[in-house]
Amino acid sequence: MTSAPTPTDSNRPVIVVTGANGLVGSHVCAALAERGASVRAIVRTAGTAPQGTDIEERVGEFTDPAFAAETVAGADAVVTTVHPMGSSRDVQEQIGVVGTTTIAQAAADAGVDRLVHISTAAVYERSPQTGDVDESGALVSDDDNDYSVTKRDTDAALAEVDGITRILLRPPAILGAGESSVWNTLRPSAVREHESQRHAVADQSFAWVHVTDLAALAADVAVGQVASSDDPATGPVSGACTPLNVAAAPARVQDYHSTVAGAVGVEPVWDDDAVWTGSIVADRAHAWGWTPTTTLDDALAELRAGLTS
């Protein structure tokens, strides 16, 4: 994607970002600021939002309708990044499903043009017999894990919010350095500490994207650099809800797991089970103008360096 001209103060877009202190949220804030946007960064704890002259910290609960309405007033777009992964299903439903819908409805009521939601490719069924998965792929059933089901339900709830253009970005594993990073910090810690976490199937697909590439797309869509369309193949459909897969080049679990195990000083255990070997198809994102810039080698080198430093 080519960079848009830096806006003047009179036409600077105002973008609200929930979870601004998280791995994805902080990168989205930075990408928006680079594009000349004025960012309202929502956090729960004062002093935790990213720093920047174009970033204004807003402290509160976006699940509160009054706070949500106040925060989105006069905004051009909202980017939602929060989901309490690892919490109970009730908590994930309350914050992920109900809370995200609350701020989405507030944005629609306030006349905000776009809502960009960071969903996940985990909403797709990826059993061993499933092949490549595009945006029309079958979704998980109710008996799947709490995270996948509640993210699926969040997407479904957002699809029912009328009066605003909604874009559901669906990344797979998000690589990138950070204390809260699942794939660069939390999973490697589990592999180091627990033998059970050292097991993997080498040939299983490892669908991934780097956080900087995901944030760049989210920012481009939020500021309108990706124009609306009447066809989801070429852009977000105005007034509708458009899912969009966001994945980099295909990889295998062996690539990731070997890197982690070697960096934390343990031996990987290779199992022989039936697994998904397809890919997350991101042709639609490419047609929208997105091209990831971080290679797998670079992402794994960053991962290795972070674990061995």
C-alpha cells in the first residue's frame, strides 16, 4: 500500500482504539499516528496508553454505554482489539461479545463511518480434513474452545449492528515482541516450564502474521485509505459487515516450535497425529492492497532474539 499524504489539522481523521496498551492495540495506535490520524486510546489504567503527540489517552470501560458514547462522539472510525483470552467463557462473553457490541452500537448511533474489529482465524473450522480456508469457510461449532466460540459470537453480534461499515480482520497466530504476546512470550514460557507443552505435530500448518503488518492494514482501513466498494473482493462493503483474512506466507508448526524449543533450551517432542495442513487464504486482503512486509525468517529471528537475550 502507498502512504497517504499527511492530513492537515482540519481534515485529520479521529480514530478510537480499544485495548490501546495491548500488543495489537499499541501497534495500531502507532500505525494510525504515522498516517496522520488523531488517536483516542482507550485503556483501563491511567498512564498505560502509548505515548505520542497524536495519541490522547481515554481511561474507562468501553463496556459502559455512557463512556462508549462519550468516547466515539465525533470520531471517524473505531478499532476494537480487546478480547480477554484465557478468562472464563462468561468473562469472554461479557467483554468480548457484549462489550464490543456496546461500543459498536455507540459508534453507529454517533454516525461513525467505520468499525474495524480484530477478530481471529480461530473462528474457522480447521479439522484435519479441512483444506484451505477463505472468508466463506465453515465456522467452529458450539463445542469448540471458549476463545474460538466467543470470538465467533462477537463477529455474529457485530454483523447485526446496522448503520456502520464493519470490517472483521481475521488474523491467525500473531507474532511480535511484547510482554503480553501469546506467541512470542506466553507460549514459549509454557514450553520452557511444562513438558506437556513441548509436544507438536511437525507438519501441521502454522498460519501466522506479524503484528506490524496486521496493524498497518487495520490503520489503512480505519483511515479510509482502503476505499469502500460494492464488492468485498475489492474493498469493505459500505454499510455491511465484511470479513477479511490477514495471513502471511504459509508455514509449518515445525518452523515455530523448533525455534521456540531451541531458544528456551528444551527438546521438542514430535507427535504423529492427524492435523490441519491447509492455509488461511488472504487473497481478499491482497486485492485490497495489503502486502505483508515481515518474512517468516525475520519473525522467527525476532522471536529467537527475544527469548535468548
